[in-house]
Amino acid sequence: MSLFTIDEEKCKRDGICAAECPMRIIELKDQESIPTPTRDAEELCIKCGHCLAVCPHGALSLTSMPVEACPPVNKEWLFDEQQVEHFLRYRRSIRVYKDAPVDRSVIQKLIDVAAFAPSGHNSQPVHWLVIYDSKEVQRLAGLCADWMRHTIKEQPAFAKMLHMDRVVASWEAGLDPILRKAPHVIVAHAEKKNRAAPVACTIALTYLELAVPSFGLGACWAGFLNAALAQWTPLQEALALPEGHSTMGAMMIGFPKFKYHRLPLRNAPRITWR
């Protein structure tokens, strides 16, 4: 079976698909010919869909990705410069949540959106674990507090840098400065041996975080949990990830208790031009 098919009536023989293919596995022998795959195309194709997406005529379909299944770009929905800036500056790290669960279908949709994040060689190595039960979220926070108590004794300088004594004291007072009483936590994990996985998971979680406000939700990177998961065996065992997998990032998610009304300032970027 061919890697892709061409609708000869729609194809204009303009070579755009061949020029855009990142793996250079599409040939256009002359202006009268339709595009064809190279001999090694099956082996090298990364299924990125660039060829399908860039064709202005809708003439190309990958065997694994028919053009009819890929929605057209809606130009009316594209952000202009000011809208992009506002969208990115509006994002806030949410640390105060309503005591209400998020519907599972909404979390599923968010992850579906995040799955479109780029990854090296389009390997898409990200796996997702949703800690949906709020009681389980609090149990994980408690294990994280145990790690902090251990770290205060064994690595006092590191613990002091992260103010772990204050965090533990707040936890023991009934507060939750670790997972902020978020109703849910989303963990991105992947095979340890996959060198592309850490960056891919970070980008995918960033996609998810940026999508969250449009769903009426808020999110925050679970920094303490991420740090603890790298060192604390009881916490790793609690997650029970597949053999050979490691966590690459975690994020709290829920309904924000408060709304934000201003766009705070940030330091000017430090730029070196060469």
C-alpha cells in the first residue's frame, strides 16, 4: 500500500508538498507528474502531516491520515499580534481552587488538545496519568511532605533553599502549600530511555496549561511534587507507572476560586544579538 495517495484532478503539480516535507521523501519528477514517495519513504516518514496540511488544493492524503479527517484552518480564529500577547499574558498560575471536581470529559478534551504539541521526530512519547480522586491527590501531597521532612534532616542546605521547614509547618497546620488542595493532578510520563521525552512532556504540559483558561479552569505546575518524584521512592511507588517509565512533569488543575483583572508586568527580557 502506498504511503500517500494523490487526487490527480485536484493536484496542480506545484511541488509544495515535496518542498515542505521535512524528510524529503516526496518526489516530483517533472511538471506533468504527480508527487510520488521515494523508495525509502515508508521507512523514513514520521507521519507529521506537513504534506497534507500545506497542500492548498486538498489533493494529498496519507494512508494513515485521510485529508477528509483533517479539519481546514479557520482563518477567522487566528489570533493577531495583540490577541496573542493578551492570551499569553492572561495566563496565571492558579493556587487557590474551588472545592469542585472537573468533569472527566473536560480533562480528556484538554489532554486531546495537548497531544498536538510538537515532539522530536514526531515521536509523540508522552503518556498521561490523571490523579482524579481528590483524596488521592492529598495522599500524594502527604508523601511529598514526608520527603521534605527527610530532606530537612539529610540535605538541610537544599531544604533551606526551598523553605521546606515552612512548607512542612503549613502542612501540619492543616494547609496545603504542596498541591494547594487542587481537585486533580495530571502527570506526564514516558520511557526513561527516550531522550526526546523530557522536552516533549514539558511542551505538552505547557500546551495543556495554555489551553486551560479557555475551559474556565486553572492550572499550576506542581513543582514540589516534581522534585519529590525524582528522589522519594514511596511517592514513585504510589504512582505505579509502567516499568521503565519516569515522570517528566506534573500539573495541578481545577476551577479557580478567584478571577484575575490585570496583566502584571515582568522583567525586560535579557537578549544578546549576534
